Amino acid sequence: MAVKLLNIEIHDGSRHFGDLPQTILWYGLRKHIKKLDGAKITDFVTDHVTEAWIDFSYREHQFSINDQLGAYWFFVHDPRCSDKILEEVLSHCAEPLTFHHV
């Protein structure tokens, strides 16, 4: 699936590189990320009501996902991470988000 990369610099120096619709719950997305070969969940924080943060590493880079206004926002800690890696992450996560409904 073709994905559109964003290049929004965040105040902490990270890069907001993508948005996808929140069509599955946090736990489903976290489970799907584990299927990305080489990805490792490093943290998961949620209030079980309004939001969650999923942190993971992949190909020597650190990523975070947060849900905002019905969408998942994707961040990479190092803004110099290659677009190829960002596309791999976003494309992998797009699979369950574009074919399921809450």
C-alpha cells in the first residue's frame, strides 16, 4: 500500500511522519507491530479510555505512536531516519487500519 509521508518537526526534535485512521484499538495495533520483522515494543502507556502511546524500536530507530482525534500519529525520534524505513513502518501499520472498522 502506498503511504504518504509527512515531515513535521516536533518541539522535542522528533519527526511526525505519518497519520493513519484509528480503525482498530490500541491493543490490536500493538499486536500488529510485533509482526513487523525486527520490531520490538519498548513501552505502552494508556489510560484505557482516551489515549495511548506505543513505543517501539525498528532497524536501530525509536518510534512512537499516539492516537489523536480518531487517527494514529506516527513519530520517529531521529528526524534523519530514512524515508524507506518510515515507509516500511507506515505501510505495515496501514494493513490492519485500512481493512478493519471499530
